[in-house]
Amino acid sequence: MAKPQQQSQESKKMSLVAEGNEAFPAIVEEMIGRTGKFGEVTQVKCRILQGPDRGKTMRRNVKGPIRIKDVLMLRETQIEARRLKTKIGRGGFA
């Protein structure tokens, strides 16, 4: 009988990550900037529409063409992208 309880605790932990083909929709609210070695990745701020983290705003990296109000399908909603480092060149203002 201890085995079903253990499985239920593990299933609660795994419910935060999409299983199989399950994905959570998120809508793009803001374009933060470009990143990647050649600027091929866009960092965006998106709001999760469904799932356990519904309503949460998070930063994600997206490869390919993207616009505001596009819907992303996220396989997991726990890991957030690192902030972009701002580079201030000569004569730039902070």
C-alpha cells in the first residue's frame, strides 16, 4: 500500500513538466532583445495562459520569426531564460 502513495507524490512533482506531447500556451507580451552568437535568438516576455503556472510572466528565448501577440507552446514552464547583459560602448549613457 505504500507504493500508491509514493507514486502520487512523484506525479505531483512531475505535473509541473509537460508529459509526452502536452504543452502549455503562452502569449508574447514584449520583445526584450536579440541574443545568440549571431543574433539569431530573440528574448521575449510571455504570459502563460494554461496549466499550473497560469498567469505567470516569464522570459524565454525564441528562435525564428516572432511578433507580439504570437502564441508559444511551452513544454515546460519552470525554467526561465537569463537576463540579457547590456553592453554600453564608448560614449554611451547608462
